[in-house]
Amino acid sequence: MSSLTHLQRVRRLYKTVLRLHRGLPLEIQSLGNNYVRDEFKRHKTCNSAEANVFLNEWANYAISLAKQLGLQGPKTSETLGKNLNSEDIEKLRDEQVYQLYELLMAATGKPDEKSKNS
């Protein structure tokens, strides 16, 4: 069996994440799928070091989501989501913190401050 090319690994991971999202509640599926598409598009031209970090993080996400969805049977499912500790948050760039905030607002259905003041 030949090993997969980088592009094949990226495509397989992308499709896996989208397939896993089918197990999410409908109101979160669309949000998650759009986010995945945007992130994978944004990283198309990143360097190899960034690509390795990107792929590892998305692979960890896929594994975590599979466990949370209980794909090995309904009794194995966990609560959806994962809390970030302060150490993880400190590692985020400002742009990532803002993206996280936007995801929170979209997922909870709460308007952000900008739309409240408009």
C-alpha cells in the first residue's frame, strides 16, 4: 500500500470532519461546516510547518468529536464541546480569539455588541 500524498491526507481529513458534523445538532452543523471550509481554504498556501500544526489540530478535533458523538455506540457518547483552559487561550492570536467569540455568538444565538448597537 502506498502512503498518501499531502493533498490526499488533507482531503481525507476535510471529508472526515464534514462527515462527523452530520452527527451534530442541525443548528450547529451549518456553522461548523462553514468554519471548516473557511479554515481549510485559508490554509491552502501555508508553509509546511504551519500545515503540520494545522493538520494535527484538525485530526485531534476529529478524534475528539468522534468520541463526543459516541460513534462506537450510543452509550459511549460524551457531552458536546470542550472547555479551553487559560493556557490554551493565551496561545491564541487576536484574530483567533475574535473567531472564537464569533463562533460563541453564532452557536448560542446571542447577538454580538456591534449588532446590538446598530
